[in-house]
Amino acid sequence: MSKRLLPATDGSAYPSGSRLRDEESRRRKALKILAVLRDAVGGELKGLRCLDVGCAAGLISYHLAGDLGQVVGLDPDGAALRLAPRRDNLCLLQGDALCLPFPAGSFDVAICAQVYEHTTDPQRMMAEIHRVLKDDGMCFFSGPNKLFPLEYHYGLLFLHWLPVSWASWILRKTGRGQAYDEKPLTRGQLLRLLRGFSIEDYTVAMLRDPDRFFAREEVPLANIVRRMPAVVWRLLYDLLPNYNWLLRKDRQR
């Protein structure tokens, strides 16, 4: 990108090497989300009001705002939010995903991308997202699968399968952190977490056509992966590293 969106920092709020400050990576993530939303609505997104839960330094929110009517980004980290780039139709707030500061039915769209595993109560968070969506609202949801052996955040095999005390010890010994506090779930656990929504799966579609969804960086050996037959994906589905789902609000909740 020709123009940097985030200022240089001393590392106190998202170190420069973090994925959360990788501007090109965040732009591609936003394009992936927008591609799913356009496919889901079958048209333009300009009239939609969107809530980005766990927006971090606001890079994805910034790019989403270029195509949506209004974007509200929310994150508990005020230091990160103060670094975030601005747009006229982008509002960034410091707040708690477990108690969203909005009336019921405030948003057409919610984004919950790689957030659930960081919360102390993901069930409550999803109930709050359900509450603030309009009756015909939808949520782009993505997150890691506990059954995949490589831990997503630290790149260490089996880290998330260990007791928390052991995982934290390994992080300290390897110099990668002080405490392991991620809480990834299996696909079955995620389905129970999201039972207030109907789910449209985009995971396999992204694997088979990564260019359409701007997901090539997420699909190693894309030319081989896209040729794998559907039966293989059905067999491997519970072991995939990450899920990408479009959630539609269940009005019966």
C-alpha cells in the first residue's frame, strides 16, 4: 500500500510485527468479508449499518467502511483504538463485547472475526450480537478449530490441547508470551454456541476458490486444494484449521 494507515509505535499497543498491524493482511481480510456479504445479499452494501466486534486497531473496519453505509468498530483496547485510521462513516468505540452499548435491532450486519476465542464468555457475546442485529440481520463469523493441531495465534503444535498452566509455561520458555488465555472450540462446540443463528458455510467455498474470496494467503497449495473432490472436504471438515460462516438471525430465539 502506498500510504501507511497506522503510525509507528513503541510497541505498547500492538507490536509492529503483529498480524493486527499488518495493513495489507487486514485489507485482504476486509475484502474477504465484503465478498461474503455481497454474495449473501446478492447486491450492494451501501445501505447497511455494520458493527465490527473486536476491531483492534481498526484496519479491517476502515476498509469495510469503504463499501458499507456505516461501520461502528468496538474494542476494549483504548490504546489500539487511538491509533486507528478514520473515515467519515466510521465510528470507533471502546467497549465490552459481552455488554454491547446499543439498543436491540441497531445493525444490519455484524462482524465477529477471530474474536470468540479471546472472550471470557463467548455465549454471552453471541447473544449480544443476536440482540443488536435487526430481524433480517446477518453476521460474518470466523474462528479457529480446536481440533486442528497447530495453534493459530502462536504457531506451536498442540499448544491449545495442553492444560493452561502447561501452555503458559511453554510460552514463557519460548519467549512468545506470559500466559495462554485463548479458548478455541471444536466445530461441535461452535455449533452449540451459534444455535441462535442459521449458518451458511463459506469455508469450503473459500478453499476451492480462494481468489474469489481474496483468501489465497489462507490457502497454501491453492492449485492442489481447489481440485480436491467434495467427499474429501466432508471427511476433513471437522479438522479444518478455521471456519468462515455467514450467520442469519433466528427470529425464534
